[in-house]
Amino acid sequence: MLQRRGLWIIVVLVLLGAGFFFMKKKSSDSLQNTNTAQKAVASVTATTNTPQTPQILEFLPTDIVTVASTDIQKTLTLSGALRAMNQSAVKAKVAAEVREVLVREGEAVQVGQVLVKMDSTEYDAKLEQARGALKAAQGQLDIAKQTRDNNKALLDKNFISANAFDNGVNQYAIAAANVDSAKGALSVAQKALADTIVKSPIAGLVSVRSVQPGEKVSPDNRLLDIVDLRVLEMEAAVPSQDIASIKLGQQVTLKVEGINTAIVGKVTRINPAVQSGSRSIMTYIQVANTDGQVKAGVFAEAQLALDKKSDVMTIPQTAVQYDANKAFVYAIENNVLQQKNVTLGLQGESNGTASVEVLSGLTKDAQIVKANLGSLRSGVAVKVLQAAAQTNSKG
């Protein structure tokens, strides 16, 4: 009994010790959590009480532009190849063997200059044949004339009948017609012989030589191409909605491949019909090229002024943003960023920059953000880094 009682006492003591240890640990954890919460509250309170530095937007001088009064014009960009206004494809008019080609590509030629010589043996013979036929017809005409005159004298003396005289008259008419036919054949032979010598129809430069000596050519064979570079023309398609702004004689500025300086041309012709499919109208721009600096076939870009205004407020198109189809810009007033709604006018080019006219919403000399930097917050302080910009430029 005593041993069993001692065993129960030990079990009770162990349970009491475990319960005491558990209660002590729970109290310690509770105290620790309380201290942590107090520290967090203190940290938030300290953060809240600490004064924050106000936000400042910094811009470089290149990010800012001042509203000014300038000239602006709306231009239409056209492109196309320049071709010679006056050009000629020289073709053979007779069938013959080419004996000589007297010019090559790039050589200058004048009107009437001999370009190609062909074998004329056959045409010389045909010319002599035509001349002989004409002489025979002329002889027949002389005989018929003499017979008619003799019959007239005999008729007056009643030695022949009127019918016999009429036959003589008819023979004379037939002989006269044969003479006329022979003269026509002679003219044809003379022209064929002359066509064996090919001459230049225009003054210009040889651009293509398609034949060599010894070749046999037939009528309409292409021999040479000649271009006159003194006047060039560009064919450009203009949208139908812009054609009303284009007038004959209107000045056009062209940029040509390989030439640094701009060339001035003018509108000389406007096609009266709209092109099917594209709904555009072909417009022809003429360019004077007296020095031959521009070559035929080069690509050119033309700037045609559709509208122009002088001394109006303009800003770069990059500064304009839109919200629900309403245009606005970011302006700097008293070093504070402000969103300004603006009313826009003519869009075009000013001093080589894509610009737009401002009708209302800004005043002259106002400073605005030049580029579209996305959505910015109005009322934020602004600082322009003038010193930094100068240091960077010196570096």
C-alpha cells in the first residue's frame, strides 16, 4: 500500500510540474507579442510623424518648347520617277542591212543628225526603175497628145468622125494618168532610199542603242532611244479629296536622289479623270533641267503646299495629346505643371518641324512639354535642369 501511494504522489507531482511549465511559457509568449505590437505601432507613428519630401518633375531644356508665332503650311507629299518630257524611240522605216551606227549611249545628238546608215543597193535600183517607168509614161503621153491634136485638125475638116476623135482624147487621158502614177511611184522610191539614212528627230542624248552594224532590220525595228533632259516631268497620284487644293502653275519643291539641294518645279497638267481602283487623280509636275544635272528615271519626292498661314501661334505636333477627342498639352506655369485644353487649327510644317496651329488655350511665350511623355499629374512642381544641361553640353 505504501509503495502504491508513493507512486501516485510522484505522478501527481509530475503533472503539476508540467502544468506550471506550460502556464509560464504561455505567459512569456503573450508578453513578447505585446512588445512586438507596441514596437510596430511606434514605428507607424514615427513614420506618420516624419515630414515627406514633395514630388518634383525634372525636365531638360530640350524637353520644353516656347509657344511662338511662325509661318505654317500644310503640304502633300508625292513621289514618283522623273522622265524626260521630250523623248523619242528611233525605229527603222525600211527593211535593210545596217551598215553603220554612228552614235553610242550617252552621246549628244542634234536634230537632223545622221545616226544610222543602211545598205541602199536595193532601193537605188528601185529608184532607177521608177525613173524609167516615168520616162516611158511621159513618152506615151507625148504620143497621145500628138494624136489628139492631129485628130482635132482632121475633125475640123470632116476627115474623121467625132467618135474617132473622142477615142484619141481618151487615149491622151489614160497616158496622162499613167504619168501621174509613175510620178507617185518615183516619190515612193525616193522616200524609201532616203529612209536608209536614219536621222535624229530631236536634240538630246542617246539612252539606248539596240542595233549593231551587220544586223538585218525590218520596218518598226527599234534602233535607238533619245531623251531630251532639258525638261523633266513627274507623274504623281493625288488623292481625290486634295485635288481641289492643287492649281495649274502651283510651285512644288522636289528632293531628288543623289542631289543635295531641293529643286523647284510646277504643276503643268491635271488629269480630268479619276483612276479606277485607287480613286486618285494623276497630276503632272514639270521641272526645268537646263544643266542636265538630273537624269531621267531617278526617283523624286515632291512637297506640294496645299495651305499656308503666316504669323500664327504654333506648337510641335508631338506636344499634343488627346482625351476623348479633346486635345490638350502640358504647360508649365510658375514652375507648376498644368494640363491645358487647346483648340487646334492648320496642321502642317513650320521651320522643318511637324507643327500645328493653336487657335485658343495657350498664350504666346507659354512653355509647354515638347514630347508626349504619357499621362502626367497636374499641380506637380517642375524643375528645369539648366545647369545639368549646360554641363552635359560642355562635356
